[in-house]
Amino acid sequence: MDRNGLALRHRHARFRTNPRSLIGRNTEAAQSRSPRARWGLNLLLATFLFAISFSINIANLEQTELHPDETRWLNRAHYIEDFGNPYGENWQDYYLTRGQPPGGSYLMGIGLFLQGQPLDANGVWDFHYGTDWNRIAGAVPDEDVLMAGRRTNAVVSALVVVFAFFAASMLTNRIGGVFAALFLAYHPLHITLSTQALSDELLALSLAVTFVAGFKFASRPALGWALVMGVSLGIGGATKLAPLALSFVLAAFGVLWLVLQYRQRGKSALGWPASRKAILLIVQPAISGFVFVAMYPFLWVAPIRRSLDLLDFRRAEMASQARIWPWALVENPKDAFMRYGEQLHDAYSTTRHAQQWIDRNLGVPISNPISFDFIVVAIGGILLLKIVIQRGLWSPHAMVALLMAAEVGAVTVGLGVDFYRYYLPVLLVNSVLVGVAFGEGSSQLRHLLARKQAPRGERAAAAERPGWLTSAVRRESAS
């Protein structure tokens, strides 16, 4: 046999004595990538998704109709200047001061200032009169001011898309993250709120950051990630109040952790650093509450009493809105869930948006009795529940699932009127669930394809490796 034949035979023999399946090679290759390379790819994808979302928003800025509430947020843009005078007249007990926390006003003020626009360009919209009357009265902002406020929100909403990508990627993989981001970026409700000078996208950003920080904290209970969670919830509370409730959910989760640790380990579980995770969760209401009060000078005189007054005022506002617009009344949580279907899967829908584009440009109508959005979201919810069951109650996946469920629960219980902008937090959760569905689906597909390409003898061994169809996944326990 010649030299080339001997070399070929040697290589074949070496492969037989040291087999490595395609699955194993792919896994080792993925694990061998440096953290710098992974973060570089993540940053590249995040930048790409930000650019897509921002370009969609900018293209729709002038097409979105003026909403009267936009004039109110732009009118309060001067709050960012008034923050330097916390005991001034604008922070006294007035209707507008109590009407909304100032987070959205600060956002508009910063955005207008950076774009060279005045912070006191228009008055307050009077809902007793129409657009013409309010324009004459000076309540309608100039076009330059309105577009500046909308561009500010376009940037914030593109950041929401980026953090939706990170959240879904952490729960599954980058494929899931990309699908979550694109689903949100192309959703008509998200586009509408991204092109209006409102505060809802800032609320969504605070929630998305909390989801990512919650995953990182559960992976490694560091003080830094605990602070990010608390500060994000505090900013969200200073925008729309509801995120403050999530801090108490985290605190209850921390108490549960501590109780179970104490039952397993006794008094040693109460010492540091064994109780680190529990304590950092228990103090979340204090962190978020401090940020909330610090951002809201109206509360400084009596933080607890005035915060409770805000909640009472908000409930009264919801009841008043339901009386003025009886068609928008949401009677109970069951009614709220029904409105989710109407708003997020019928009136606004990413897949229906795509179906309309296909029908309009290709002449191919697609009809379906159940929204594709709903189907994918439901699949994602089931798969996320399975992941949580597999990995355990204390896993990072369970932490994110808890935060998302708590936010949807808070919206469901507090939804007094059927206004489209109140559904944005639920849409954010839906987007992450869409990412879970596609991410887990892609992982399973890749696993099946790798098994088919592997030698027959190694398929049995590969079949024993856990996938999402099996329960053989390491659980993170309280111990």
C-alpha cells in the first residue's frame, strides 16, 4: 500500500478509536467561544435590531395621528427644570401633579432639551373642547416640538426592542431573542406608542430592564444586579405606579427562599452570605421606593401618606374615565383577559399586519379563525412553564417568569378602562413568549438534525441527552 493509502487508513482508524459526534463537536465549539466573541455577536445583533426598530418608528412619526394626551406630556416637559426647585409651586398638591408621576415628563423634557426645543411650548389640553378650540387656546404644540417628543419616544422604544432580545435570548437562545425583538418592533400597537409623545414606552423599558436584571441576579445574586432591578422598578413606578407592585412580589419570593433555607439548614441560613439572595430580594421595595420618592418631589413632604393618596386618586381617575367612556369599562379580570384578545390579537397584531401586507402586495389572502399571535404566545407560555418545571423554582428562568406573570397580573387586576396604551406591558411579555417559542423550537430542530447526521451508533447516546422534550435537566434548588 502506498504512503497516501496508509495515511488515509490511519485517519479512519483514529476516528473509530476516538469518535466524536456532530452533536458533541457543535456543543464543544459553542462552549469554546470566548465571552468576548459572544458579547460581540450580541452587541452586533442588538445594534441591528435597534436600527430596525428605530427606522420603523421614524418612518411612522408623521403618519400617527395626534393624541390629546401627547400635549399633556409635552406641557409637563418643564418638570425636568422644576426638579431643581423641589419645593416650588409646580410640586404643590395640584391636579396635574397628582394626575401622573413625573417620569414621562422628565423623558419629554430631556428629549426636547437635547433637540433644542423649548420646554414650555404649549398649554394643557381641555377635553371639554375639540381640536380647533385647543389649537386656538395654545394647547396644541408646534410641529417641531411634537416631532421632537415623538423622536424621543422612538429611541426609547427601540431600546425596549433590544432588551426584549436580551430577555428572550437568556431564556432560550439568540434565535428566540431575534424573533422576540422583531415581533415587538413590527407590532402595530408598539409602533403607534413608539410614535407618540407619551410615557408608556419608558414604562416598558423599565420592565424589560427588570426582566434582564432579574435573570442575571438569579444566576449570580450580586448587589449590582439587585440595584438594577430596584432602580428600574423605581423608575417604572415614577412613570406609571404599577411596577412598584413587582418589588413586593420579589420581596415575598425572598422571604419564601429564606424560610425554605432555614428549614433545610437551620440558623446558619440566616447568616451572611447564606442569606444574601433572600435579603437582596427582600429589600427591593425599599430600593424601588427610594428611587420613586426621590424622582417625585411632590412626595417628599409625606412620602407614605401622599403615595397612598396617589393610589386613591388613580382609582378615582379610572372610575371617572369609565363613566365618561362607558364603552371602555372593564368590569373584572375576566373581562380584562377578553380585552387582551381583542386589542392584542384582533385590533393590533404582528402576524395580521404581515397577512395584510401579503394580501395587499401579493394578492394572497390568508384567513384564520384564531390569531397566529395568540397561538405562538400560548406555545411560548407552555414551553416557558416546562422550562421552569425542569430547572426549578429558583432558576433564572423562574425569576423572569415570575416577574412577567406578576406584571400581567397587575395589569389585569388594575385595568379599569380599555385604553390601547395600557396593553403595552402585556405586549412586551407576549413578545418574550414568542421568543421562547421560536428559541425552544429552533433548539429542538437543531438537536434532531444533529442526531440525523451523527453515526448510527452515537444516535442512541445522543437520544439520552436531555432536550426540552425530556425532564432530565439540572434543577436549581434552594440549597
